[in-house]
Amino acid sequence: MAVRTTFASLVGRRMCDPFVMALIYVICLSFSVINAQDKEIYQGKFLGKMNSYHHQVAGEVYAVDEHTFLIKNFIYDGNGPDTFFWVGSSTRPGPQGFIIPNEKGRTNVLLPYLNKDFTLKLPDGKKITDIKWLSIYDLTIQENFGDISIEEGFEPPSSQTLTELSRRAHRVSSLSVVIVDSKTISLPEFNYDGLGSDTYFWVGVGPQPSAKGFKVPDEKGYLSPLRSYRDENVIIRLPGELTVFDIDWFSVFNVETGENFGSIIIPDNLNVPPSLIKVLPHTSTLPNCEPLHRDVQVSWEIFGPAITIEIAGRVADDEYIAFGLSGSGTEARMEGADVAILYMDTYQGYATDYNITAKSSCVSVLGANRGVCRDDQLGGTDNNQFYLGSRVDGLTVITYRRSLIPSDAEDQVVPTDRPASLIWAVGRLDKFKRPTFHRLWARHPVLLDLGRATAQKNCVSFLDVKEPKPVPWEPVKILEPSLRLIRFMVGPSGGQKGYEGITGQPASDLAWYVNGFIAPELFLRRELVYNFQVEGGNDPHSPTHYHPLIITDEPIGGYEQFNEEQRKGIRVLAGVEFTRRGQPRPIAAGRLCLWRQTIQRDRRLDNDVTSFQKFRNNLQLLCEEKGQAANMEIRPDNSWPDVVYYHSYTHSGMGWKINIVDRFGGLTGAGHTIVSGYGLQIAVILISVRYWFS
């Protein structure tokens, strides 16, 4: 508490000073680092040092939770003939007991250890309170080489249940808050109406919530104002080295008004497990640093006519980070943005200059490129100078320079006399290293004073949070022998559970919805005639909603984006005619029928939807009043491969497989939903209800 009191006295009444606020953020997040200099980082409840009798046994023992020990600096010479980690409930170590698997989960005879740190978990759900000692014990000679006793009444660390959040404003409420471990706070059935203008999860020190606190990322790692919540189970992880032992309260707090909408007091000396989340320190050599997300940070320095920028992020090997100037000075807008696409390709880093003219991949619109395009695709030059790149322990770090005043008309001037409006995103690269639809992005603008007179480093260490990979929605196979009419429309790609999860391919913003299902596998029989009704948009002026249907033998799509050399390796089976000069011309472009969300919903939450059926229930079908569907008649024959693909002619990552079979008998759908007969009729009825574009 001495550190907390000193901190409060330093702040005084200067809370409205932005520099002081930034200083508070850094000081608070550094508490655990300061404490670590005075005492060891919290490892659990200390049981004591091992008693050593033979074979140089030594080490310190902690209880991590009800089932787990942490052994620090463990030493054993490995010379026991039949030695194991051994526990029991008798008064002292002896032959009555059982083996604990070693740190690798095995029950092998112990090998030598020299100052090793590891955890041991009791088998079969047994608890530390069920035993009285932990021993290094040899079963053959029945000798105890070293041990630690478990005292009567010992209480191992466990999750602690507190009270509910106080209910003060904006419908904030929850069930009893749970401190899961030293860095994790659980808010069961959390509610908040989302109407606070500048509201965050907020923690700090002192007797009650106040502006003397600092921001905590939300459950998805975002640092932007909180969205609305309705009976949601929310898990909050404290950033950097911060733990629950460094804070006195947790609040839903409006920074603009200084109002506490709901809060809870964090008791001192909680007997909770240590966090098992690995902290990944990262320190930039540049003088300024700000967090953009729990997993993304930006550092920078302005020198002369240029700015040096470093982006660090916890992203996958096949992902990019986009960062740059927003298309609007007041909001996060893609159109008009000037960004760098940053990624590592094995050992080579890239910081490629892009301009964004539409929310789509880079496509040709009547001979001119539009969408997310490299500057050289728009007739400009790359204004970025790559400097350094690395990827270590899942952390990608790219440093590059760019001019404050660029030479290209398409590029923006970097403001130094006012806050810059910035955007960022994280998404997958396709096989050609082109950015596809993002999985993380900011809905609110990031306003940073890049030219600030006093340098500030407000970043903290990364957390190696192992989020489970989203489980894809159940794939659909359309397998109906009597089916001859198949309808193609477009709709949202559904995040990592939707198109990307179903197909394994990077997704576009939109995907094909076939007879009402997202990217299903189709089964067609050779020598039968099928009528494809295509309603993916027929306006070639639109970079986002012009999707002629095409069938090829390659799985990516976007035939128009391939160069002539790449097209030579692709077989086009339907949807394209070639001119006398060999130029492709799409022939299956119908009016636009778009599945669209019925309400303004945050698409970053698509991964929270458990099934495609629930996802589609929040969509409505909107069709253009003018125009009609394009009809494409196909008849697969023996020259067709067994597997082909339906695609958008203009965009990649929208279509999926067509299986060409000789007969339907004996086909199965293990792991898939088979749609045929009555189920398919229901899907067709659903998509026959139309809402018209105004």
C-alpha cells in the first residue's frame, strides 16, 4: 500500500494535464515491475524450500492452484535408480503414495535437473489438500532424497468470487465478479448500454474509482470506447506486468465526464493462482510509443523531413498489419486512407505503400484500379523505405521511413501541428501476398500527436494470450439429384467461423451465398444440364458489388486479377468468353442481391455467433429493383475435372468447390450438413422473400 499512497500523492490535482495522465498510465502499468525489484514476481503461494537429504536435492516449492505445484531452481543429480516425484497422505514420505507425472506429463524415472523451473500437476483430479507431502523418492530402495510438507489447513490458491458490479448508470450490471488469477477478471452476464461517449474498462488505486485510473483492453484486446453488452460473459486480462495486487478497484468509467457507471473493490492479498500467460517484453529504440490494441503497438520519431515508424504486433506468420493515415480527420475511414501493409515473408520484411479508394481488393474498374491498391498500381510510387524487420516468438516488428510531405498526389501529408487521424488493421495475406479482409480493426479513429514536443512511451509488454481458434460453422454440401436450378447471391463472409473457417482460404468482405447457404460444396452430375441464376451485381463501375460468376479449376478466384502468365495455368470452364485477341469477358453478371445485416452490428463480433443459421437470422435479403438475374447454363462432361470451383470473376476468396460426379449413389457427408430434398426447398423459400433497394 505504500507504493499506492506515494503514487496518489505524486498526482495531486493535476489530473486534467494530458502529460500527467500519460505519466499515470505508465507508472501504474509499471507497478509490478517496481515491486519485482523488491520481491519476486508472484508465482503462487510459497510452501517453502525443499528439505535435502541425498543426491543434492534442492528447490523452492509453490502452490499454483488446487492441483498444481511450481518447482523453482530444482536440483537433483539423477543418480537414484528408481526415483520419482512422489506424494502421499501419510505422516511422512514412505512407500504408501503415488507418482506425480513430471513436467512433460510422463512417469519416467527422474533424470538430472540443474536449476530448472517447471510445474507438476496432480493426476486424476487430486488436490493439494488431499496430500501431506511432496517427495523425491526412490521406490526400489524406499528412500526419501528430499521433501516438502503440506501443513494442516493449507489453502492453495483458487479463483475468488467477489460481489456484483455496483449499478450506478447506463444499465451496468453483472453477476458476482470472479478473480480467476492474478491477471484475469471474469464478469459473468455483464450488461452495459454502450451509450457512454468515452467509456472504458478502467482500473486504479485509491479508495474509489476516479480519473486517476487507466484504461484496460476489452475482452477482444481493443482500447476503443466500449460497445454495448447484454448478458455476456466477459473475460478481462490486465495489460503488461500489471496484476490484481497492483490495483484497488475495477470500473466501467467515462473518462470524458469522470463518471463511474459501475465498479467493484479489489481486496488486498487475494489468494488467487498466478497467471500462466507469458509476458513478452518489447522495447522500441524510438522515443514515442502508443498501444493501438493489446496485440499491436506503434512507435515513431520525426527527424527532418521524414518520420520513422515501428509497428510491433502479435500476429500469425501469414498475416499483415496495416497502419496509416485515415481517409477522414475525424473518423476511422478506409476510403481515402494512405497506409503501409507490413509483414514478414520468412526472413524478409515488407512495408509496402498502399492507397485505399474502396472497401475491396484492388480490382480493375473500366481500365482503372480501385480498392486496396499498391501505389504503383495507381500510377504512383512507393513512398515507404523499409528499414528493419524481425519475427521472434510470434512477435512481428517492422520499421520503415516515409516522407512527411510525399511526392505522390495520392499520398497524404503527415500532420505535425495537430493530432493525426490514424487507422490500423490485421488480416491474412493470400498466396500472392495480397491483403485480404481483416480480422482486427479499429472502428474509432486513433488520434495521435505525432509531432508532440515531449516524447512519451506509453506502451507495455505484450501478453502471449493463447486464444482458442474459432470453430468453423458446420460446412454445407448441397447434394440433391433432382436439383437443376441453383441461385447465387452475395453476403457477408462471416469472420473466421464463416468463409475462412469453412474453406481454409483467406476471405473477402463478401462471399457467395448459394441457395441461401454460405460457400457450400456443390455436387453436380456429368451430362446433366444445370441453370445457375446469378445475382452478384452487374455494375462494372462498382469495385465492391460487381461479381460475375465464373467456374475454373483453381481455388482462389478473382480471375481478372491474374496476369497473363498466371492465367495460362488456369482452365476456365464457364462464365467467360474470350475475344479474338484472347481477352476474357465475363458473361454471367446479374443484378445485385445482397444478404445484409438488419441492424448496425459490429462485424468484429461475427466470431461470437455459434452457427450460420443464427448468423443468417440477423440478415435480410436486399435486391435491386431494376435488372434481373443472369442465367448461366452448364453441362459438365467427361472433360471436366472431378473438382472445380465457383468464383467471382473480379474478387478472390468468395467461392468454393463443385464436385463433378458420375452418379449420386453412395455419396456421404461426414462432418458436413447435407442439404437435399425438403431442407433445400425451405432454403429456396427463405431466399424468395425479397426486400428491395431504395
